[in-house]
Amino acid sequence: SASAAETGYYAQPALHGSTLVFASEADLWIATLSEQISAEQPITAHRLTSSEGEEGRPHISPDGRQLAFSAQYEGNVDVYMMPIDGGPPVRLTFHPGPDFAAGWSADGASVLFTSGAQHPFGRPELWRVAPVAGGGGMPERFSFGECSMISPSSTGKRFAFTRWSNENWTWKRYGGGTAPDIWLGELDSGT
């Protein structure tokens, strides 16, 4: 386990109530946040995954019981799901290209992910797949075009998203200027 006093690179946080899941050392970690964090009572994180593959992009289900994430277990990045307190992961996507977990629908009936599987230039679009044990079935692509990152509203009717992302760009001493636009959309009307 790691404590808040230890140094490290912690990324891609997912928060649900007092439960925090994050990526570090190519694995997923879980911690319970308390209201009083101090040097005497540091936060203790426990490793959720420890496979040879690389895991990241965790997203906690609306009910707080499941975790969707991206992992590279079988040579390709796909979307997986597992219980929040650990257990064997279930593979949900099977595209030949990379699929990245992007969140959950508000009702928990779908795991959202981005994939360039059907875009003519391989750019990411938003998809959904059912979080079903044994595989998620046939994924369904949303028809509003490119989508790199998404944040659904609590009702699930509206969402904010970006068409592209510079999240992983690592230009040394870059001063800004290429922040992507934030778009708003409605799922029911597809606008």
C-alpha cells in the first residue's frame, strides 16, 4: 500500500462518495477518503489490479459497485469491468483498435467508451456497451461525430464533451493555446 506521504505519480482519479480509484504504476488503486487527512492519519491506498497488462482510465458506476476501465491484457487496449472491491475483470469490448473507457450512463445500463474503430481516419467517437458478465454484447456507436472525452450530467440527458484532447501531449515548457473546445449535447435528440 502507499500513503499520501509517499511520493509517486498518481493519475486519472475517479471519485464516488468517499471512494477514490486512480492509476499509478500501470495498475489501479483504491482508497477511502476521510474528512480529516493529516500526517498522523494518511490515506492508505490498496492495489486493485496487479496483472502484467497496463490498466488506466477508471470510472466508477453510478451505484458505486462496479469499475469500468481500460486495460492492455491481450495485446490491445480494451474496456473491462470488475467489482469495485476487486475480482476478475470482464472484457466488454473486442475491437481490433484501442478502446478507452470514458464513463457510465447515468442509469448504469451502459459503459461509455471512445474508439476510432469505424471512423475513416481512426479518430475517436463515443460508443456504449452493456456491462454484462461474459462480455458486453454488441457495442453501439453514437452518431454525433468525434468525441475524445465526455462528462454526462447526473440525469444522463445532457453531456459535455471534447472532440479531441491534448491530455497526453508532453511538450516541454509549452505555454498553452491549443485547449480543445467544450461541446454540449443531448443524447435523446442526438444534437
